[in-house]
Amino acid sequence: MFNLEKKSFKKKLVRTSDCFAAKIFKMPLFDLGKGGDAKLEGILTPIYDNSVINQYVQSQFTESAQVYLGKYENLEHFTRLLSTALRQVNLPAQNEMTILDIGSGGGNTIFPLLTLFPNSRLIASDLSVEMLVSLKKGLDKLISNQGGEEKCLLMQLNAEELNFQENSFDLITGGAVLHHMISPEKTIQKCAGILKPGGFAIFFEPFEEGHIILRNIYNTILNDSRINTLIKEVKSLFQDLILDFDVRMVRDKSLPRFHCLDDKWLFNKNFFLELAERYEFSDCTIYPIHETEIQFSNQTKTNLLLGRGKDRSSLPDWAWNIIGQYDRCFTKDTKEELLIEGCVILKK
């Protein structure tokens, strides 16, 4: 983790006032690069103590950031997701749009946004400085290759404390970020205030409805009489996933164990519908971001790859047949309701 605690480092920081982020943020912003580390130049911050960062950010986003980014980088996927969401709300690229991206990481949503909205102002934010440094390298390379001025500001930001002035943004985006938070409702509440009337907040998140079915599938496989043909890596993966699903479906995240977990939430539709009503959004749209025809088979392939580095052949045919039965037993309309991952669009 970058050591931002030293008094000598903080004394060198210079307040930034000439960029659009500084003009709409309610607290003074400082350039971390003015503390003497060139790698941090251009990263703005209201200055967080490491104790605050440690409360919200797990090690995979700090000292293990490069490993995480290598595992989850997928620009093509998020370009498709954002393009589909924009068509849902009929929001074409516009001049002078102001966009805030939350939990930007290495840029899965940032680089697609720069392409989709080439004439807009964009703030990329993350609480992890390591993530922002990685994103900065990618942006510097993009600017070097394409020429022109930088159109994306980098900002260290706690997503539960979006202290911008009201009516500041046309669009707020977050790619798989809310489920990492302790209190995502705080972010939703802030979005309601800092969005302009008619503006949108778009999030891509995991959902409880489909994961309950996956849990039942994996439990059925683990209790099958043919379990001895299941390799131990896959067996342990299914056991870990069942435990993970059970923990994340607990609604009260104030329990101490959640502060140590990276993935804290599996949402359900009512969670967002209730918040949309509470904070007076005019509309809340939720839809699956995956193909629903064989969604449980496809998600299991993803789980095998990301969880244990295994391909389809690591699971025996009898287990795939069980998964296939679940894929076939629901109607098309029901499958649309059984979200594994979904897009949430909130309109101000």
C-alpha cells in the first residue's frame, strides 16, 4: 500500500482549484503527486487516512491489485454492458455531459465511457490508490497514442461519501462496485442528490435470485451418489460458493465478519426498488446482463474458471446434466426474473 501517512508527504501536497472536479466537490482536493511521488501525479484526493482506507478496501485492491486486475479485466464485456444500458434509456453521446464513475479500478468502465462519450467530462474514482495508479498508466498510454488533452480526471474517493454539490452529474456509473460496500444505500442516496434532473445512475451487480438456484444446483451435485468422481478442486469450489452465498444473503452487514469480506452483498430487486422510492428517483429499471437460456451452465463455467482455473471438462457429464435440468425447467419469462447478474438503472 502507498504510504500517504507521513507528515513530510502531506506537507508537500498542494490544493487543486482549477479543475472541474475541485469546483463541484465540497471539500478541498489535493494532487497526490505533489507529495514527491511522480507515479501519483494527477490523482486528486480530499486526503484519507490509511485507517479509513483499510476499513473499506481489501488487500486484493491494494498490494494485490495487479493480480486482481489481470483476473477481471474485460473491456469488451463492459463496453457491451454500457452500450446496452444506454440504449435502454435512449441516452446517446452528448456534448458537455459530466460523468462520475465509481470504483473505476483499472478502467473496465472508464475506457468504454471515453469511447462512448468522447466530448464529455469524466471523473474516474476509486478509494485504492494502487488501482488509480494502474488506471493512470492506461490513460497515459491512450493519450500518448491518440494525442489530445486528458478528458478524464482521477480521484481517490470513498464511494459511500460522494460529497459533490447537488445536480452536478448527468450520468453516474459503477461496474460491479456496490456489492463490495458496507452501506451501498449511502451511495444510492448520494446519487439521488448529485444527479441532475433527468440524469441516470447505472450499476452492474450480482443478484440473490439466480444465486439461490446456483446454490441448490451445487448442493444437489455435492449430495449425489456419484460425488467420488468429482475432483477435489471442484468439490471445494462448490462448497466455498455455497458458504459464500449463505453469508452474503444476510441483510445486516454491520456484523464484524463483513468488514473482512470483499464480496459482501447479493442484492435482490426489492432492495433497489425500495431505495428508488425512498430517495425519489422517478424510475428504476432492472434487467439481466447475461443470456438467460442456459444461464446456470454459463455461470458455472465462469465460476470454474475464475474460482479454480478449470474449464468445462473438469466437471463430469452427470453434473452437467443436473445443471442442464435447471436450465430447462424454467420458462423464458421466469428466467428473466432469476437474475444472476443484473443492470440497475435509476433515473433522477
